[in-house]
Amino acid sequence: MNKKFNFNNISDVMHTCFNNNIKIYPVVHDRQHFKIEIDFAGRKKLGKETYNWKTQQKELQHKIKELYYEIYKRIQNRKN
């Protein structure tokens, strides 16, 4: 996935997602790794990829931002 996203307005993107009861955050998978979980109004979906908490923090943060942006686009498309 080499998509480039404009994260300059990430606070607006996250605000829209929060208003639609969508939260995305890391959860502990094991002692060394995290996975990403998406919570949509209590319905939780755990991602398949693992991220090492010591060496892959930037990748984890970027993926969370990317997921927020993708969901934001879906919300905007639904409104139109």
C-alpha cells in the first residue's frame, strides 16, 4: 500500500469519525506486538497485521491515520 494521503486535516477527519461512533486504536496482541482495532458503535473488528511496539510505532500511527481517512471518505460518500 503506497497510497499518499493528505493528513493536514486529520483532526477534522477524526472528529467526523468520532461523531459517527467510530474509533480506531491499537490493542495489545502479545508482549511485543499490537494490532489495530476498529470500534463502530460497540461492534469491534480486530486487524490481522501486527506491529512491533519498539520498532514499528510510526507504521502503526500511519496505518491508524490511513484507516481514519478511508472511513471518513466512506462517510462523506454516504452523505452525498
